[in-house]
Amino acid sequence: MIMNKEKKFIIAISIQVLIIFLVPIFGLIMITRGTEVVLEINPTDTKFLQDNRLELSYDISKFYDSDSLRVGDEVYVSLYRGIDSWRPQYFETSKPSSGEVFIKGTVSKILGDYAYVNYGIENYLIPEELRGELDILKKRNYARVIIDKDGNATIKNIIMGEERFFYPNPVFPDPVSTFDEYDF
């Protein structure tokens, strides 16, 4: 009887430890197999900063919609490479064919004729010591984003004012000094 309780305890702890190790592995799989895109960030007012989180809004987050979408709908936004960032081509409610670069999101609100889409990359953790430098966000800024084959996205880093990078995760250890080093 005691052996059964010990086995159950060991199995429960093992499953928890396994989950802790699997989460970063899934992130690494996304990095190695995903497509890197650069998305333009809309100018941000730093008053929306809560703790060390910065709320981001993207160029691809607002669509004109003629009553076809509802809050909570899943959408897929097909992207194409523009001059300085990736741009939305069109959106649809079914997964695009393979070979296209697309990002998956959820309609968060509808105001008038416009649908607003969240992609799960709207919050960004910044180091506390850099909070005072956030006035630079009123300039033109970009986010490097990794998108997997299913359209799931994660922020790799933020390009601020063509010179400043913040790294949200040590999984992305490739510091770059300027925006010009990005291959466009």
C-alpha cells in the first residue's frame, strides 16, 4: 500500500517535471521550423505599460469587415513581404493552403465596420531598467515574429528606432545591432 502511494507521488512529480521541460522544447521547435517576419508596430503610448508589460498594436490588427465576422471568430491573415515589413494580403476564416505565410488570430472586438484581431503577441515583457527609455515607441518600430506552419506566432524581439533591441527570452540569443542587418 505504501509502495503504491510512493509510486503515485513519483509519477505525479515526473509528469510535472516533464511538462516544465516540454514547454521550452515547443518554443525551440517553433524557432527552428517557423518563418521569421517583421511586423510594423503602431505607435504606442507608454501609459499602457502595466508592470513590465508593454501592450502592442500591429498594422495587421484592424480589418474592414462587412458583417461577416463575430467576436471570438478565428481568422487567418495571409501575409506578403513589403518594403520594410510584412503586410496583410487578405483574411479568411479557414486555414490557407500550404506554401503561404499566414498568422492565426482571434477577433477581439468589432467597432462599426472594423474588426480587431489579436494574435497572442500583443504583450511584451521588457526589463525594468529600460522602462524610462520607452518614449522611443512614438517612432516607427517593428517586431520580429516567428510564425509556425499553423499560424501560431511568438515575438522574437522588438526593433525600436532602428537601433534598440529587447529580448524577451534567452532562447533567442542572436543580438543584432541595427535594423539594416535584417535581410530584406
